[in-house]
Amino acid sequence: MARFPVWDPFIRLFHWSLVLLFAANSFVIDPDSALHAPIGYAIVALIALRLVWGLIGSPYARFSSFPISQSAILSQIRDIALSRRAAHCGHSPLGSVMICNLLFCILALGGSGYLASLSGGAVFPWAEDLHEFLVAWVQFSIVIHIGAVFFESRRIGVDLIRAMMTGFKEIPRYRAKE
Ligand code: HEM
Ligand code: HEM
């Protein structure tokens, strides 16, 4: 096993705070309660910080290190189809696409919530429908995200959830991809 430091403390704190706050606003707190909007804005603030960290943060946190290209995505799909065990030190190409989807759509969720809240929904009557659609889309994406984390952990033999807790990926001794 080789041990790579990949997720810095900010990324880990960001991830698990986002999980807690998102779950709270989706499933626990009543949308009509006074807590709903502040929690939503806290989520937006977390993501805004993550976007800054994507420019100045540690190497694997930077968006410039996300391996998003047609060839990298096709290569990962080929690896999956052929059950090839090739791990990425940072985010994988498909993982990076999912992260962009989640970050962007959760930001839009906060924005649509703000628009829906103006004068009790009288200013932008469509915003509440958009907010509800984005809630459903982000929840669907999260189900895929969690399923993919378990699937990829098994396929490549790396405990990805543990890595998001400890910061270290423990990769078996086969060739690791950047
Ligand atoms: C509200 C639910 C969730 C949201 C919104 C979410 C969002 C995200 C985001 C934005 C990232 C990228 C981290 C970064 O670079 O900033 C990420 C990565 C990750 N998430 Fe989640 N996540 C959620 C739930 C979970 C859960 C429940 C698990 C564990 C079962 C999990 C495991 C992971 C792992 C292991 C990674 C790193 C993937 C990799 O190795 O590339 N996530 N998640
Ligand atoms: C970013 C995280 C957020 C999540 C996960 C979230 C989630 C939800 C959910 C699950 C609903 C109920 C939808 C339904 O009835 O089917 C809702 C409704 C609503 N949300 Fe959010 N929301 C978020 C942010 C915000 C923000 C920042 C605001 C701004 C004030 C906001 C304002 C509203 C309003 C006005 C409604 C309609 C209230 C009602 O059903 O009476 N949300 N939200």
C-alpha cells in the first residue's frame, strides 16, 4: 500500500459540513421554519469558500487538477467496463464531473430559494418550482454520488470514504494515475 495525502483539512471539513447542512435542510428542518433560509445561505457560503479554495488551495483541491477531458472520461469508462483497477490520486474524471454538477446545482438551489422567498414568492412566481426541481435533481445526484463512491471503492480497492475522513488515500501497489 502507498499512502498519499490528498484531502486537506478544509476539503474534509467542507465536505462533511455540506453533508450535514444539506441533509438538515432537505429532510429535517421544515422549509417554512425560520432556520431554512439561514441554513441555505450557510450552504451557499460554504460553496463560495470551496470555489476560492479551488483556485488557491492544496494541489488536489484545485479545479486545475480536475482531470475533466473527453479522453480521461472515456478512459475511466473503459477501466470500469473492463474491471481494470486503476486509481486516481485526486478526483477521478467522472467524480470531477459529479462534483461540478453538485457545486453548481447547490449554488443554483440557494439562488432559486432566495428568489422564491422575495415577497412570499410574488416577485418570481416560477422560482419555487425551480427550487423544488433543483432539490429533486441534487438529491438524485447525491444518490448516484454515494452509489459511485461505494462502487469505485470496491472496483479500485481504495477506501474512498475513509480517505475523505483521514485525508489519506491508501492505494494498493499497482500503477496510480495522476
Ligand atoms: C449531502 C450529501 C453529499 C454531498 C452534497 C456531497 C458532495 C460532495 C462534493 C462537493 C465532493 C467534492 C469534494 C471537494 O473536492 O470539494 C464530494 C466528494 C466525496 N464525497 Fe460526497 N457528498 C455527499 C454525501 C456523501 C456521503 C454520504 C459520502 C460517503 C458515503 C460521500 C463520500 C464522498 C467521497 C469519498 C468523496 C471523494 C471522492 C473522490 O475520492 O474523488 N459523500 N462529495
Ligand atoms: C441550499 C440549500 C437548500 C435546500 C436543500 C432547500 C430545500 C428545500 C426543500 C426540500 C423545500 C420544500 C420543497 C417542496 O415543498 O417540495 C424548500 C422550499 C423552500 N425553500 Fe429551500 N432549500 C435550500 C435553500 C433555500 C434558501 C437559501 C432559501 C432562501 C430564503 C430557500 C427558500 C425556500 C422557500 C421560500 C421554499 C418554499 C417554502 C414552502 O414550501 O412553503 N431555500 N427548500
